[in-house]
Amino acid sequence: MNTQNIRQTVVELCIELSHRGHFSGTGGNIALRIDAEHIAVTPSATDYLTMTAADVCVLRLADLRQVEGSKSPSVESGLHAQVLRARPDVQASVHTHQPVASACALLGRPLEVPPGPLRRLLGERIPVAGYAPSGSGWLSSKLARQLRPDTNAYLMLNHGVLCCGATSDAALQAVEDLETLCKSLLLQRIAARGEREPFMQAALRRVADALTA
């Protein structure tokens, strides 16, 4: 099994997500489908800018047994495996703590996606998986209950975001589109609150400016 190209793609995606501000330090992880039985997953506690293809782990999808890689796999491997098992059309799964969408995840409310380009990629509605500890089977099972065949972005309460796609480029675009959607929705909420509470307008304006900077 030649996995070098896929493992290198994981490295390149991590670097790209870091440059775009969606990954930082070691916060965030990726899984790419290799074939029907194997996935490539980011290693645990490894800085993306020093990661090499040899660090990337290859796991058996059925039971997450490690078959390649010099480091331990991400603790969120089970999270990605749930997506890739349930969605045979998905080739890439990305878990981020991207700034604005993660703020929306703190609110714990599903997001309605307006008709148009964002809906075509993300789906009509962004569900919320309930909170559970990072890396736990409990968290994976909560996400599994929210998975839909036509939805490519999910919020996880107090824990960030998971996006997926039929290609790595599609998954990366879902990350970007979700951030765009969340900025728009938060700006709407800020504007509405400013109208209801005029004494808050100055503070809310500063928050809005930070979102659009």
C-alpha cells in the first residue's frame, strides 16, 4: 500500500489551514480516506509547521488499528472515523477550532443556511452535537447521531467544528464557507441587539469591527 502521496496531502492541508487561521499550534486535525479500509490521520501533539509525511498515521478504518506512522494518531481519530464510515462519499474530514464558527458552537444552536452557494456545499442546516470530552467515544457517538448525507459541516458544543467533503479541496472550502456563514449570522445578531439596546451600540460596533477586520 503506497500511502506517501496521501500522507503528504495531510501535511499540506494542515499548513494551509494554519496559514488561513483555522489551525493554530496543535489545535485541529484531519483524516483522509486512502481506500475502503484505511485512513490517514494527523499525529497527536505535533506542530503543523514541523510535521512530515512520516509523522502522519495510517489507521484501519474498521477498528482504528495503526498500520503506519512514527507517532501516535490524533485523539480525535474516532470522530473522523464516524464520518468516513457513515459517508462513503466523503474523502476528507477536518476538525477545527476556527475562530468565528467555534464561537457559534459555544451558543449551542443549529444554524440555518440561506439559499445560494453556501447551502449547496454546507447543506440546509448546520446541526449541533452535544458536548462530550475531547477524544472520547461519547463525543464520536454524539456526532454520529447528527450526521446527514447532505450536510458537510457540524458544530460541536464547546468543542469547535467538523467539516467534510468529497475531496480535500471541498472539505477545505466547507471550512471557509462555514466561517463566512457564521460571520454573517453573528453580524446580524449584533445589529439586531444594537437596535434593541441602544446603550450597547458602541461595544457591539467594536465586536462587529473585529469580525470584519
